[in-house]
Amino acid sequence: MPTQYLNNTEKKSNLIIFLTNECHLDCNYCYLQKPTLKKIVNLNYLKKILKNGFENYDEILIEFTNLHSSIFYLLKQIILDIEYFSKIYEKNYNLSLQTNGVYLKDEIIEYLSYKNFSVGLSLDGPELINDQARKFKNGKGTGKYILDVFNQLLKHNIKHLIRCTISRSNFNKPDELYDFYNKIGVERIVFNRQIDIGMGLVNRNKMLVNVEEYLNFQNDFHLKIIKDKNWLLIDNYIEKWIYRIQNDSRGWIHFCSTNYCHNNNILVILPEKNIYPCTRFVNGQTVKKHELSEYIKNHCTNCIAYSYCSGGCPHGLNFNPNRLSDECKYTQWIFSFISEKLMHHLPSNWRN
């Protein structure tokens, strides 16, 4: 076990647990490599990691992924272990699930509600748009099933975050996506640009949008938000930036899904007994910290957004001194958009 990821004593820690390496979908842009051998997470191995977490942190944020009905028993056993460690170490924890929204039966959703889970649900827009990229292995779309699960989440008052991947199937439809998410009652959303690893690399020419196309989408989507004063649909990532600019401490909590380059307080646990600092690194990509520090020193310190960004995600940076990375372009756009177009429209209680 790579212990350099386990000896941190920050106040909060985040565990992301892949219950299995099997997925029932065949999305055109999936960043994960397809497994050659199906596995489930090792309970004894995971119990050691949970014990270490509760010993060394004041609060543990635990996210599960790849849940479906055939391994529901596995989730329930892990929750028993979490409750046990929480009791003996007198530590708090929060539970969440990231899901593609298929094969979640009513009993699972009722259990999630009972255990106070929050749920991240992948949904790329209306059914016809979603189904262009998010498909079953037989080629059929998933939109109908995802919407059914979303309605169940609303019915059970389960906190949700919609994750929408922006690709060539939806990048030019900001108005349609805005109207759709507003109509169905989405309360939190985050947009992610397709990344070119895994199947995203295989289908790069077919699905990948460039950063300018992505920023045009974000700009048009958020102009609709400003027009309607519908602050609930502000991108969750942009929301954290608003908090940072307002000197609100909420902007520094889980600002990045990695925290890799600054805190090292996250672990991603895979069924193969491998652990990583973030989900973007599970295919073996690594960035040496001295390279990141040198890049920031040479290319970031004069940036208008540096004091809020701290250099960004090492996976997104390309360490090329002759070319501004896509990550930096997005960061600078966020800073400018909030400062010049969004901030003066926000009421003081916009997200209380």
C-alpha cells in the first residue's frame, strides 16, 4: 500500500470507493480502461483504510461509485464498518454515491435515503441528447432510466448533483440543456468537459470539444441563469470560485475533486487494491510534484487568477511553457466571467 497517501492528518479526508471495476454502460467518452477481469472491492483491505481514516481525520467524506443491485449487499456491509469506526473513534462522516443512474432499484434508493446519502447522477441532457453518448453495451440509450432514478431522488428528498459531460453531442445546445434541467427540477449541477483518456481518447475526433467551444457553452448557459435569476443552476465548480472571490470559506472546501497538488487528503480505492490521489489518475498517469511546483513558479505567479487557483489540477496542466493549457484558459475565463458579468447580479442570499 503506498503509505505516502495515508499519513496525512488534515481535518477532513475524502475516500472514493469503486465497489467494482464492472460497468454496464459503454459510454463514448469514458475515462476508465475496460477491465480484463471483473473484480469487487476487497472488504478486509478497505476496512484497514477506513480504520486509518477514522484514526487520523476528524471527518471522513466517503463516496461510492459503480453500485448496482447485484452488489448492494457489499455497500451495506461497508456502511456497517463505517458506522462501527465512527462510533468507536467518535468521528463524523458523510456519504455520497456517484452513479450512472441505471439498475438502481427502489430498495436501493430507499436505503440511500435512510442512510442520508447525497447522490451525484450523470445526465447529459434530454433523452435524445443524453443517449448519443451514454449507452448500454447493446447500443440502447440510458436517458429514460436515469430520469426515472432522478424522479425517485426527488420523491425521497435525496440531495443530488447532476453531472453533465460536455461533448460534441451537446456542446452547441446550452439553451436546450438549461430549459431541460430547469424543467425537471435540478438543484445542483456541474459540467465536465470530456477528457481524452480511455474511451475519450479512442473517440477523440468524434466526441471531444475544444476549450473554446466548452467556454462558449458555459458562457451561454450562465447568461440564461443571469437573465432568469435562477442561481440554483450555477455550475458547482463556478460556485466554489464565487465563494473564493467573496472570501467565503466554502470556496476552499472540495474546490477540486482531487486536492492532489495541495493537500493529499483524498484516496481513490479500486477493486485491484490500488489507490490513487484522484479518479483522473487511475489509468496510470502521474505528475511529479517538483514538476508542478516548477511550472507554477515559472508560469502562474503573474496570472490574474493565481491567488484563487494555486496552480490548478496537475492532470489538466501540460507543462508546456509555449502554450497556455486548457485548464488555465478555463480558470481565467471563470475569474473574468464572475467578476465582469455575474457577481453584481447575485443577491446576498443566493445560495444560503
